[in-house]
Amino acid sequence: MLGLMQDQPLLISSLIEFAERHHGGGQIVSRRVEGDVHRYTYVDAARRARQVANALASLDLGFGDRVATLAWNGYRHFELYFGVSGSGRVLHTINPRLHPDQIAWIVNHAEDRVLCFDLSFLPLVQAIHGQCPGLKHYIALCAAEQLPADSGVPGLCSYEAWMGARDDRYVWPRFDENTASSLCYTSGTTGNPKGALYSHRSTLLHAYGAALPDAMGLSARDAVLPVVPMFHVNAWGIPYAACLTGAKLVFPGPALDGRSVFELLEAEQVTYAAGVPTVWQMLLAHMKPAGLRFSSLKRTVIGGSACPPAMIQAFRDDYGVEVLHAWGMTEMSPLGTVCTLKNKHQALDDAGQMQVRLKQGRAIFGVDMKIVDDDGGELPWDGQTFGNLLVRGPWVIREYFKGEGGDPLQDGWFPTGDVATIDAEGYMQITDRSKDVIKSGGEWISSIDVENLAVAHPAVAMAACIGVPHPKWDERPIVMVTLKPGATLTREELLAFYQGKIAKWQIPDDVLFVDTIPLGATGKILKTLLRNNLKNYRLPGL
Ligand code: AMP
């Protein structure tokens, strides 16, 4: 017997409709590429998203056709999120930090028909358009008068001219909730990038899950600033979750340096921010020497790479901000776990709570996870045993776009490529990416642990630990560090700092002082490049 409830498809258009109707006056504030700050409301955004849908209808696009963006976080990008997906097309957000050849490859693989881009990416578009014959329409996200006269990009028009004069009445179509809504390619450190193709249903379920109190915990009283880009897994779903809760949205545009982010946080009285550790490192580096304080920020969700305990501590002790350590991946829309305490942890002292907080957290309802050995046997949740982390759920991919890379699943579970422990309370902690874990004398060393300890030293700004070949032990860890401005540190001092904090055999064999540590397009340390650069490196004494 079937239930007798209404069969309403879960569609992205319903999010902007809801925000317009129930939080119409809610603000959306954007720092623009032009440098100024733009502000309007959910009512304005919904109206313009409908104009976008009407403008798309004039472009001779089919249902499911891909509309690509190369854009920062801002209100026009936000309108495209709803105008494109809501009208049944697929929004393909491209990471502009990728190499131009890789971007051209992605555009062609996705068969993008339209490319909407911020003017700051014009040189990039000029470089690739000749390689992308399938792109039929180029739209610059600017006003008509800002459009460059001789761009060399065929048929380039301005977004405002293209959509501004359209009718703002539009009835969002109803269709199967499993219809594709947006597309995001993985960073692809090895091989070609692969596309994660989200659906309306997966996006809405993820938005519900993300908004839960023990997940992101967003509400109508929050002002949210996603520093995490809208081109990286839909800014972790924040634009959708904000519509669902009515939170104020604050978009930083291209200005992601510490000073700009701090000024916007303060000017807009932001209560909630989200980003990768490297962004927060820039923010804290700006604030500390100037003795600056937050007047409104309460919580910040940090993920994408392991958040060092020193950062969680600095936010809490120096600034009174709660860090929510989160883990996820492009293939998971992206949220998998968020670290919030349970009732029983309230009684722990500071050090005890910190032991919990630095884990990547517990699964959000909707994500099922387990750890397995190399034969697929499930491992215990004892907080000690580590194994390959597998996940499944309605917002986890079943396969990649166009079947790229074959069937990724193992008995219906998606292998994340991460190695982790899970404790008896269900808190998961990432040991490493499986390809980054260091195998020394038959034991595993977590590069994340070695890095976290290095950045706990007051002189160290950033650290990267990799394994290098060793004739006896197979591999040994070495750590590369950058120092804070004006700080000094010797190899011996840093090695001594490790004593007593981790097992002797886990202490790195060498310290290399470097000017910069290379980061990939999504802010993660490029360990493949580091390993490659150090091909001829020899450990001391060998
Ligand atoms: P991406 O698909 O580019 O977002 O990368 C996903 C990968 O980033 C995961 O599989 C992890 O290896 C890593 N990652 C994400 N969040 C965390 C975290 N909080 N701690 C450690 N690694 C993380």
C-alpha cells in the first residue's frame, strides 16, 4: 500500500521560490569584480533568476544542455544557480584556477553550450575559445557599458543586456527530481578530471542535511560568508542551504586576502563563515599583528584539508569563534561529516574536547560510512584501527559523468580514497589520502599528524610532509615548512619540538625550509608535485 502524501518533486527552483516568499527581504551582499559592494534581496534575486530562465529560452538550448560558469562568488553567479538548473539545464561550474588546457578539455568533455564568466577571466576565455568549438554563446557577467569593444571572443554579450530586458514572469517547470542539475569536475591530480553530476533531488537532500543543527546549523538569524568558491562543489551547498533557511548571504567576490575578508566580515556583521584552512590562515595572519577582533563571527566551518589543531585553538581562545571541522568531497556534494560535540562531551575539560574537535566528525544523516581493509573486510570502530573509508547515500555519486573511469563502486559503496579511523561514538578521523600515507617499516605514518605538529610551532606558517624512499624502512617522512614573517627556526629546533609528541619512529628524518608550498586549484597541497620535485633528494646519512 502506498502512502497518501503529495508527490512533489524536490526541485532547485523551489528553493528560490521559498526564499522569495518567506524571506523576501533577506539580504544578499556581494563584493563585485568591479571593486564595489552590491546589495539586494532574495526578492530581487528570484526575479532576476526568472529573467535568466527566459533569456536561456531564447538561446535554443535543449533540456539538460550545459551552461558553464567561470565566476567568483557573487549575486550574478547565484542567479545562474537557479535560472539555469531551475529551467532544466545543467549548471557546470568550472574552477578557473585550473590550467587553461585542462579547462578547455573540461568544457569539451562536458559539451558546454554557453559560457558565462566574470570579466577578470576574459584573458582565460580569449586563450581557450578557439579550442572549444561546441561553445556557442559567451556572456560576460557585467553591464553593457563594461563590455570591452574588441574582445576577440565571438558574439560576446553582457549579462545585463542579455537578461536585463527579459520578462520577469516565468513558471518554473516541473520535472523528475532525479534530473541532472549541476556538474563539477574533480581536481584530477592524477589523470583527467572526472565529472560529478548532481541531481535536483541530491542537491535538495544535501541542503536539508547541511542545514541541520549538528551539521552546518544555519538559520534565518545567520549572516553567512562562503569563502569556499561557488565553483568548488557549489560552495559546499551554502547557496542552497541559505535559501532554505533564509540566512543573509555575503559573497566575497575575487577579494580573498585576509584584509578584504576581515573587512567584509565586520561590515556585514557575518556570524558564520566557511572555507579551507589556507584561507583562514591568511585571515589570522592579517588579524594577529594588528590586534584585530571579530565583533559578530560566531562559527566557521573548515574543511577541504585537515584543519590543524593550532587553528581550532586560535579561533577559540584568541577570538571566541567555534570551528566546525568538516570533511567531504566533490563526489559527495560535498558534505560527509561535521565535528560537533555530543552531550557526553560537554563534561570533558578543554583538552578532552579538543581531542574530539580535531577529528573530521560524525556522519550527517544521509551519509553511511565504514572503514575496510584491503580485502573489503569491515574494520572495528575503536578509534585506533585505520582503513579505507567507504561511503554511500543519496548525495554520493553512483558513477562519473559519461561513465569516465568505469564503475567506481565497491558493492554499492563509494571508495573515498581516504584512510581513516572511526571511534565508538562514530567520530571519523582522516589519517591521510591513501596515496599520501607514509609506509615506514611496515607501519603507517600519517602525514597529517606530522604537519599538524609542525604548524603548532609558533614559527611555522605552513607544513607539508611526504614520504621519501629509504633502503631499510621502505619510506621515511620529511617535512617541508614555510616560516611566519620575521620568524627563525633551525632544523634541530623543529625536530626537538616533535620529541614526546609523537612516537620516535614517526618523527621526520629531515626538515626542509622553503619559501612556498605549492597548492592546487582547490587549496590542497600538491604532494604529487612535491614528490616529483624531490626525486633526486637523499635523506641525511644515506
Ligand atoms: P575535493 O573533492 O577536491 O573536495 O577533495 C576531497 C578530499 O579532500 C577528501 O577525499 C579528503 O582527502 C580531503 N579532505 C576534505 N576535507 C578534509 C578534512 N577536513 N580533513 C582532511 N582531508 C580532507
